[in-house]
Amino acid sequence: MKCPKCQHTSSKVLESRPIQVGNEIRRRRECNNCGHRFTTFERIEASPLLVVKKDGNREEFSSEKVLRGIIRSCEKRPVSLEQMNRIVNETKRNLKNNDDGSHEVSSELIGKGVMAGLKDVDEIAYIRFASVYRQFKDMNEFYSKMKELMGDDTSKEKNKKDE
């Protein structure tokens, strides 16, 4: 580390302390040549997460873009912004922690992660998001997804009426 005063390359670390939830380290240094004290910051260089779209194009992962999609699906639903942000953060964390070590993920994997989070929070928002994400072609596809979500409760209701 070069001294900002004399440009000498040798210094000693006097103090180190983590900052920003452990993602960065602040170091107080002293130049071995002139004795000038200065502060440096060390942080992990995070490589970007790239999204591979259906058409093969790649773009950088955008938490804001995912959040906008979730907000649209949660309109007029009792889902807090905190819950929506939690879904985005969990999805991003799961994508970064994938086992293959790749920095590329498919848009399909992102959609599945968001749907899993929404399913636990609000079923209507889940269906809304799924209808856009899965691009249902007709009512039958939409209806089968609804039945799947409901655990086919309609057949249980019918059996109760027959008894």
C-alpha cells in the first residue's frame, strides 16, 4: 500500500476493524518511511450475477427489476414491502449460493425462486406472478395451476357432497 504523503510502498497496520456487516475492513496504517498515518478499506470484489434470458441474451441481475415484478403481482394485496424485499433478497442469495460456481443463472430459475417466496406469502400474488412468468396460453393452463395450488381441494369437496 503506497503512502499518500511520500509514496513509499511499505507500511504497517496499526488497527483493523470490520464495517458494513463484515463486508468491508477498515485499516489504520502507518508509513514505515515518514510515519504518516492513513486509512485504507478492503472489500470483497463481487463478480456480477448475469441473467441468461430465454432468447440467450445476458444482462446483469437487477434486484429492482425483480422487485417491480413482485410489486405488480402484489397490488391491492396485504403484502408489505418488507416481505417483498425479503423474497428478492432470498432469491438473490439462493442464486449466488448455487453449487456449480457459475455467475450465470437462467431467468427461469429466478422466476421459480420468486414464485416459491410468493407462494408462502400470498397465494393470489403467487398466481398473478405465475400467470405472467409462465405465460399461460389459455384458461385451462391457468385453471390447472390453481388446482395444483389448492391441492385439488375441489375433488375433496365433491366427495363430501356425494356422501
